[in-house]
Amino acid sequence: IYTFDAQERPLYNDAPVSYDTLDIIYRIEGKPTNVADMRYFEKAFDKYAYISRKMVTDSLGVAVGYMFILSEPKKYKNDALIPELFRTRKDFLPDEYSPIYSYAIYNNQELVDYFADYAFPTRLSDRQLPPNGFTYRTNEGYDELWYRDNNKVVIIARLNNLWLESITLVAYLFTTFLLLLGIFQLLSLLIRSRMRLSILRKEMQLNLRTQVHATIIFISLFSFLVIGAATIFFFINRYNRNKQDQLSRAIQIMTNEVQNKMDSQTFFDYMLRLYDSGYNEYLENLVREVSEIHGTDINIYDTRGELRLSSNPFIYEKGILSVRMNPEAYYRIHRQKLVQFTTEEQIGEISFQSIYSPVRDQDGNAYAYVNMPSFDSQVELKKEISNFLVTIINLNAFIFLIAGVIALFITNRITASFSLISEKMRAVNLAQHNDEIEWHRDDEIGELVKEYNKMVRKLEESAAALAKSEREGAWREMARQVAHEIKNPLTPMKLSIQYLQKAINQNNGDVKQLTSNVAHTLIEQIDHLSKIASEFSQFANISNAHNELFDLHDILHSLATLYYSSEQVQFSWEPVEGDVWIFADRTQINRLFTNLLQNAVEATENRSFRQVQLREQWDGNEILISVRDNGQGIPPETQSRIFTPNFTTKTSGTGLGLAMSKGIVEQARGRIWFETSEQEGTIFFVSFPSARS
């Protein structure tokens, strides 16, 4: 700092520098910066300095003096504590150097400074010089950005990794997609389950495809985490071990140099002649020289633990660090006589390592203690870990993509096999031929396919045996039923013939009348046999329907005419207005209502007043016909079997009437059901879809 009065005469300046000299440097040699009243100028080929000029005024604005500030940037050693200690907002400052980029600075075509291992030329030729401004170039796989400002040229180079960045981008996008998909699935699961544990547990049951896919992705992710954590742990341990070895070797070398150049007598003389500037300067130069050679700070303490010499006394003179030795280090070195001791010291929020070692005379007695504080911001370790993480993240992101595709292929291949088996199993039917599965690999699925094929063959055999058994059983049942029904009429016929034969043999006088009675009985039983044969034939021909479009009223009107003239029951018919067109077999529909009306008449035999009602009504697009009697109803124990073939409550029935009726209705795409009670009788309902346009 240089100060001058209003007449530009120097005030309290240590160096004899005139105002004009500084003013010329500021106005002519200085070049403006982005800070007001501050300029920079070139001192040497690759060295720069800053100069600032301030005018001091009184309260009236009159100049009372001038002040110049000259600042020359100082290059600190890599492990120096000063730059880190006084750096402001260090958490927000970027790293000084980037491992991705290399740069070079040229002045007048000569290389001034450079960083990284890119092969920059030491001198630029005229042909290489670009025009002023920015220029983009490529050189052997590297991208170069050139900036020229007259005689100054700055080059920034970066390796061209377009293909790797493309793969990384695709992998990142795929990983991001999987992450977003997972978040969406999780939120969807929570919404569907409504945060209920039972529903959530049920929803979280994964199928085989999802399990295989998730397992492969999880193994990839887990291996990434394990490898990353183990490698980072290895980096940290290796770095700490190397750092400790480096400190140990450095303190041994410095201790030996200090011991060779400054024996115990010299050190004691220094402490006695503390105010001899010449002697002090010699020892201070000695410490500074050793510090410069080894690129680190060095402190020398006496045997009482007080600081005597330091290569960087600033932080001790300002009281930032104590001039006394670390208590634990002093105890270890002074009391326990250790050869060296490393400890962790701290200034504010900054921690640094400090190593101590004794300086001994020829008898092995310590007469001073050498200290080397080493601030390690772990930039190299952080860069190494950062580079590793970037590489492994890129690699694993790509691996996730490959693993996802492989998992999709494997799961599709596995589940496709199970889907094929599942479809074949769903298609298994006793009523048709079941195909076997062809599988040419001898694996676990092949074993499953073999068992399935074996089951299909056994099922075919069982189906054939069952069909044969059902056919034989049906024929046996039908033969039993036919025999039973035929046997019933034959018995009275046989008895009548025997009775007539006996009367003829005994020459009874009423043979003529008896013959007439027997003939009447035979005709009645023969009609009954004909009816039995007709009902069996009708039941067998239900499926052979010949559907046509006709008016249902034609059939119901002819049947109602027959029952209107009957003296047995009181019959009534309530038709709907207009025609009722249906699409069915006319003959079968006639047989259906004939059977239902006959059953209604027979159901009223035990009633003194016998009544049958036939009623029609529309139910939407369907016609509903009801046949009602006032009989005793159907017993509850037989209601479930009323439409079963061969089931009857009559002594002379075949049990095929209602079964046949149900088959006719279903063949016409209709419905049949009943309602019954002991007091009001039974109502049979028949519903047909209308065929009117």
C-alpha cells in the first residue's frame, strides 16, 4: 500500500516509489477489470499483477491524498492451509480444475500456462492462429474451443464421447422411465388398496413374470450398490494409507535436513540471540527453503512446546492458531518419546492433519520438535470417487437397460410356456378330442408337459369308458323303463284272456258279454301301449325340430275348443289382443300345450269343483302363457325333480311328459317354470320371444 498527500508526496511508504511511476502503471500499462478502480498489468512473460488507485477526499470533496494498492497473486502449495482457510463461500465455488477439460493459455503465440494431459503445442504458428472471437475445431477425437483476443489465445479441449453419451442418455432415460413407472405403480397400489393392509397384501402378490423381472433388476441394483460401496471404501482406505505414508516420509526427510543444517547449539544460540536480525534471517531462510523444497509448511517448536520458527508465521501472528504445540502431540513426543505422531487439528470448520517429529542431537536427546501441518481437501480422492461413480452409474444404467430387455425376454419365454399349458388345460373337454403338447426340450417345463400329455391320454381313456358306461346305463335304464311300462298293460290283458278262456271251457252262458268286455279291455290296453310308444318317440325327436313362423293363437284356439265342450272341468281362456307370432316347431308346440293341459286336468281329479285356466299376457317382447289348475299342488320333496326324465308320480305314467315339455320350450329359445301350493294348485308358466316385426 502506497500513500501520498495532496501534492503527490509519499507518506509513510517503505519503498521509495514515486506517484508518477504508479500513476503511469495504472493509466498506461493497466488494463481494466470488472472491479471499479482496479486494473491488471503484465510484469513478466507469464506473471500478472493488479493495481488500484483511490483518491481520498474531505467532507467538502476536496482531495487530501491518494492511495495505491499493488497486489501480486501468490501461488500457494497444494497442501497449504491459507487458501482454504480464507476462501469465502467455499461450498458454492466450483473446482479449480475439471478432469473432463484441458486448457492452454498463449501470449504472443507462446505457451504461458496449461492444465491436464492434452498435447498442446508450445508455440502457435501463424497458420494456427484463429480470428478474434470463438472458433470450434476437432483434432484426433477431441473437440477444441479457441478464443482469441489480439495477442491472447485460450484453448479448451475435451474428448469427444458422443457414442458413450448417447448410450448413457438412453440408459438414463430408461432408468428414469422405470423409476417413474415404479412410483406410478406404487401410488396406484396405494389408491386401489385405500391404505387397507389386507387389500394391500393381496394386491402385492406378484405373478411369475413380475417376480422374475423384479429379481433380475434387483440383483443388478444390489450388485451395483455392493460394488460401489466396496470400491469407495477401498479408495478411501488406500488414499488415507498413502497419505499417511507420504506424511511419514516427508517428516523424516525434513527432520533430517533440519537436523543436518541446524544442530542443537545453533538452535539454542537462535533462542538466546532472538533479536539479532541477521541470525534470525538465516534461520528463517533455512526453514523457508526446506518448506519450498518439500512443498509444505513447516514449524519448529522448542522443548517447552513454544513456536520458534515457521515458514508461514501469518496465521500464528494473527492468533488464528496457537503458538503452543498441540497438547496431545507434546505429551506423545516429549513424555512418551515417540519418533513421530500424527493428530487431527481443527480451525473453525476446517480440519487438517498435523504430524510431529523430534529433532535430536548426537546423543539422541530432543532439542526441538518439527511440525508439518498438511491440509488435505481430498480433491484428488473426491475426483477419483466422482469419476468412478460417474463411470459405474453410466455402466449400470446401461446394464439396467440390458437387464430389463433380458428379463423381459426370459419372463416372456417362461410365461409363454405356462400360458400355452394353461390354454391347453382350459380347452380340455370330455366331449371332444384333446390335443397333446409338443415340447422338444428336456427341462422342468418338459416334465410338466409330459405329465399333462399323460393326463390327456388318461382323460381320453376315461372319457371313452365314461361315455360307454353312460350309453350302456342309458340303454339299461331305457330298457327297464320300456319293459316296466309295457308290462303294466300286458298283465290285465293276460288276465282277461285267461278269464275268457276259463269261461269258454266251462260253457258259461254269458260268454258273449264276457267276450265283449275282454275285447274292450284289450283295446284300452293296446291304446295305452300305443301311447307309451308315441311318448318315447316324441322324447327322442325333440332335437329334430322344424321351426317355422306361425300364430300361437291357432294352436291354443283348437285346444281351447276341445276343453270348452268337456263336462269334466270348467275351462277358461284369456287371450291377448291381436296375433302372437313365434318361431318354433308347430307340432312340438301343439304337443307342449296338449301335455300341460292334460296334466292340469288330471291334477284336479280329487276336487269336487275342477277348474283349468289358460291365460296370455305380454312381458316386454315376450309372450307369457300360464296354465293354472286348482289341484292339490306338487309336494315339496318332488319339486326339484319335476322336469327330470323318467320321474313320475302317476302309476301309469312314463315320466317323460314334463321333461319333453322342457326340451320343446328350450328348443324354441323360451323358458318354463312353475309355482305351486296345496291350497291354490299349480301354475305352469311358458315364455316365448315374439317373432313379430
